[in-house]
Amino acid sequence: MMRRFGVQKEHPNSWFVVSFDDRERRLLGIFFLGRSLLRGEQGVNPMHRPNPDCNKGTNPNATPYKGILISNSLECRESGGITASSPPIYSHARPASSRSLQEPDYNEPSCCESTQTMKQLGIALLLLSFALSVRSYAEVSEGEKLARVHCAACHSFPDPNILPERSWRYLLPYMGFRMGVDDLSTLKEEGPGVLNLIKRRKKLVGQIGMAPDKPMVTQEQWAAIRDYYLAAAPEASLPQADKPELEVGLDLFQPRPHEYKYKVAITSMIHVDERHREIIVGDSAYQWLTTLDKDLKKQSYFDTKGFVWLQARQSGDGMHLLSVGDLMGGFANDRLGKINYAVRQGKTYVNKGIALTGLHRPSAMGFGDFDKDGKEEVVITNFGSSVGSVGIYKAKASGWQFDEKPSIVLATEPGAVDCEVADFNKDGLPDVAVLFADARENLSIFLNLGGGKFERKVLIESHSAFGYVRFKWVDFDSDGDLDVITVNGDNVDSDPYNTLKPYHGIRLYLNEGNLKFKESFFYPMYGAYGVEVQDFDLDGDMDMAAIAFNPDFANKDREDFVYLENLGKKGYAAKTIKTPMTDRWITIVSGDIDGDGDKDLLLGGGYISAGLNVDYRQLMDEMDAKGRSLIVLENKTK
């Protein structure tokens, strides 16, 4: 039942620290309080917090003490101090060397007196804690055992601490549907809006074939799993880790006026054509494709019904355009995705035809000559529904079209959300890196062995609520090999409350050689959704710019855009620009729009109800009325 513990052995006055879930904390609090009452000990204070500098208890001038601290989480500092994310319910301190030492002056009354009455109360509390712990252990241990068997069958075991109780109450029915159990009891206090949402998810589970023919667990087993998560989950989301203080004001970038303005836009694609100094913008709400010239004036406009644009890739005077077909997954089993090919004529593009169709909710494409035949193949990550795939499609004789069936299938699992082609192991053959954001969330590399054979290597794996969105490969530390930056902050599928998750953010993994990566930097960012990595200030090192689609909307100083300036060994400076509360960013790209040699930034607005439809309806209406579809940030370095 114990989640984690740590001992600071280096410090002579170290504390033994244990972290538990809420139920365990209550039981242990009763136990230790009862024991202390029985012993008639002083120094018992339910709200006591050790001094992080010297571990001397509530009086910094007192004798250093060893003891026990019970809390939700902990942080052990090398200096010898201990901090907790929330005040402990119980702490007990005693002199480190001997109990005969003079008791310290706590400058506060003692919690208990060594009286017969107190001893009797102590005995009662000890007996109560024992009885409750036996019952609790039996209930929780059985539920946890079942959860580790059934929940971990599809993905990494989800620890109850990853989500607060409210979110689990919404997710548990969805988990039940996928086990063949229909149980909405956890939502009995929710309104019709939430109930309708979960009923739609139940219908979707049936449509995509994820519901088993027979229940996978009995009603009793399901109740044990459900009660385990509800008992062990924290009441509120755990706090974010420490990070650089966000500075409002960013002189490096200045907004530029432009002619691209549409209400309730979903700017799902922005492409910077540095060769022609143009911007190509795809909108999924209206299904339009628009080009802007270097002065950000509207140059051409296309009504592209049936196309929901995600990605563009230029090759000479031609351009492949990827369409997901169904952005929101309302027709999850329909293969509506396709690749269109357009050719440039003068200052505009003309549709040449469909290059590939019948794709299953594609999310990204990459190009490479994998078989060394002189023609580029295309890699497609099909996010899918119950079944997804990652496949390589060979080029036809035309050069711009591809076979409808993949010649090589790299993976047959749902959730492939992003991909990149590069020679990761430096053997002269292009490999494929794929980010998976459903079920077993992971980053994998498919190594090209030649002859149409590939070997999968899982680099990073996370729990099922992690919310991977995008990744970038770049030589961040200039040592000659590729490092990886991941973005996780997808909050759409977890619940309708925009639950704040402390593990959301931007992570940098440095390449240690032999395809081994080590996390070297983490910037916590609620609802992180995209990142651009460039030497924006032209000082010789890589900086990062990131957006959040689901930030903390309750915070008037919410963090939906951040620029992380690389300061070298000094770390990073976090800066932002003040934007209206009605803006919501879904897309971020970089490129040299004005041809002056530095990289500009473009942010695309996305006005979708996901994450806002329960607690933020008024804000959602204001966003629909005033939210900007595009912001262009000109880099002023040059």
C-alpha cells in the first residue's frame, strides 16, 4: 500500500519520509496520534511542517530532530531539507541523539498531556486504526490486483495518483464499457450534460468494436476496481513541479497585422513557404485553404470541402497536402483521410488530383527512399480508432501518387499521432520515428534493416493519460546526433473538466549514444499542444516556443504561449506575451516569412468545445465571438 519512501542518509539529522494516498494518510494519522497520546509525548502537531533549511521542527533554534513526516508527496533536497506539497496530517519529532535531551521550545501548546484519559484515548485510536486498516487493506489490495490485471492488459498500469477523484468518476464508466460493464453510478451527482457525454462515448465504444461480447469481469470484480480508484485517487490534481518564473513581455517578437480573420476558426494547418515567402493556412471549420503573401495579404482562396488539412510538404513546384477527413472522430471507422497534390501556377496552386486515399484518420506523413530505388515512399501514421496503423506506401509511376495499400506495415495499433523520417542510427538508411498517443503511449523508432525489414525499438513509454501530441528531432546540444523534444498535453479524451495535470509539458531528452536517451529538461505546462525549436535569437543555441490548447482557464494569467530562451548552463528564461482570454491556440509553426534570416512564429486558433463544455461555457461563447484565427509574431533579431 505504500506508494514511495525515501531516507536522507547523508544528513546527520535526516528524516524518514513516507508518502501515501489520502486513505492511508488518514489511517496512519489516527495510528500515530493514538501512539503519541498513549506515550504522553510532546511535539505532536497535526499541521507541523519541518523547517526545510535545518530540519529542526517548528523552532529553527531548537535541537535538530529526527522523525516521521506523512504527506501526499515529498521532495528531498540535497541540503538536508524536506518539503511536502501539502501540510502533513501528522508529524512526530524526537531528539536525534537521545530522548533524555531537553525538549525543544515549540512556542506553542502541546497537543496532548500524559494523563490517564489521554492514554485511554490513545488505546482507542490505536484499535480504531487497526480495524480500519485491516478492512481498507483487504478492499484496496483486491481492487488494485484486479486493476493491474485488467487495466494493464491494454496499456501501462494507470496509478490512481495521475488523476483527481472527479476525473476518475467520469473515466471509470468508460473503462467499464471497454470491459463489458455498464455502470454509471460514479456520475450520479453530475448533470445531464456530463451524462450525455459519457453515453456518446459508450455508443462510440460499440461502433469501433471495443466492447467485448461478454463482460471481462464480474460485477463484484468491477466494483472492487472502481472502489480502488475512488479511494486511492487524490481529491485534487497534484501541483506542478518548480519551473522558471514566467516573465510577461517579449521584445524579441512583435505581432504583425494580416488579412486572415475568421470567427470560430480551427486553424489546423499552417505552412511557411520560405522559397516563395508565402504562408498557406488550412482551416478545418470552414475547410478552406488560403495563401498569404510576404506582406500577409490574402493572395488566393480555395473552397476545399471534404478536406480537413493537417500537413503540407513541398517538393519542387508541387505540394502534398494531408487531410484527416474527420477531425473530431465522429465517423471513427470511416476511412476518409487522403493526400491531395497541388502544383504551382503563377502565384497560386492548382489541384492536380488525389495522391492517396482511404486513410484511417491519418495524423502525420513523412517521406523517404526506404528501398533505395530512387523514388520516395510516404509514411502515414493512421491514428485510427480501435485499430490504427503505421504504413509505408510506394510511389506509382507518376511520381506523385502512391499505392492504396501499404507495402510495409510497421505497426497495427491505434494512436499513432506523429512521425519523422531520419537516419537515426547513422547506417545510411532512413528510419521512422513514431509517437503513439493512445493506449500504450510511447515513442518508438523503426530501424531500417534493408530489404523491407524494420526493427522496432521503444525509447520512451508513459501511462495512458499522458497525452502525447507532438515531438521534434533536433541536435539540441550540437554534438552531432539527434535529440528529441516531446510535447504532452492532450486533455480532450480524458474528461470534460479540463483537468490540470502536473505531468503535462515540454521534455527534452538528450541522446547519450546507441539510441539511449535521458531526460535533461522538463517545463511543466498545462495542456501543452505544440513546440517549435530554433535558434530564434541567433546566439548559437537552441530555444523553444510552445503553446497550450488546454491551459488553466481559471487563471487570469494563464500560460497558453511561452518562449523558453536557452541561457546555456544557467538554464532557461520563460517569457510570454499578453494575449486576450478569448484566444485559444491549436497550431504553432516557425519560418522566415520576411526573408531577413531569422525565424518568425505563427500561432493558429482552434475554437472547439472540448475541455470547456462543462465548467467554462461562458468563456467558450466569448472565444467563439472574439477568438483570433491567426497571430503572426515577427522576429526582431534582424
